[in-house]
Amino acid sequence: MRVGLKDLTWSVYVPALLFATGIGAIGAVQVLAAVQVGASDALASALVAGAAIVSILFTVPVGTAIDRLGDRRAMTVATLGVAVTVVATALSLALPGAWSLPMSIVSMMARAPAMVAWSLARQALVAEAVEPVLLGRAMTALGGMQRMGTLLGPLAGALVLLHLPL
């Protein structure tokens, strides 16, 4: 069943905005968190680049997995994957030890494919749900929500850091 743009507001656009805002908030502090658990400045910066490389390398395999799982199930699995990696990062910060840096690195690298899966599954869902004549506008709106979240996330993260520790 095809739907219009307004029908996607709460099921697609708002979750995309929230997800991108959360990811943006995390992105703003990834380097600081890595340094806090023992990474050098250079290693912490390289980890961010490494996560981007992992995202690129996993795009095709993730797309294949989405085809097998289905869009909605893939988004659920990806959301759970991101949540687990965020909790792992938080634990590496909250409970410092010799395992903190490796756990932080693994969680950062594992978060990348989960974020790719969420984004690709959301795009596929929109492509399948919208009337062909509205597809360009629907995809543009989805991209706009993700970009707005990428802007709002670091701002929200900075506001939180004013009142709470890293």
C-alpha cells in the first residue's frame, strides 16, 4: 500500500531525526571519550576515520542482510546494535580498566555497520512505501531529517556536557 508524505511523519521522519540527533551527539564526543580511556590524540582521531572506512566496507554486506531480514526487522536489529554499542562505550568510560580502550574501539567500529543498516533500511522503506511521483520529495525529506539531526546532535551533546561529565 502506497502512502503520502504526511503519512510518513511519525513513522519515518521523526525517528530519522531522533536517530540522527543521537548519533550526532555521540559523534561530537567520540574522540574525547577515546582519549579519556587511554587513546592518544592521533589514535582517537584515526578511530573516527576507521569507523568511516568500516561504514564504507560494510555497505554492500549490510544491504544484502537487509534484503534477507526485511526493512523493518533490519531497522530493529540496527537500533538494538547501536544501543548495545553505546552502552559498551558508556561502560568503558564509567568503569575504567585495562579493557576500556579495546572495548571503546570495538564498540565504535561495531556501531558503524549498525548505523549503515538503519539508514539503508529506512531509505528502502520509504522507496517502497511512497507513490513514485512523490519519491523524490520523500527521499529529500528523509535526507533533510538526517542532516537536521546531524546538526542538532552535537549541539545537544554540547549542552549535556555543560552539566554532566563525559
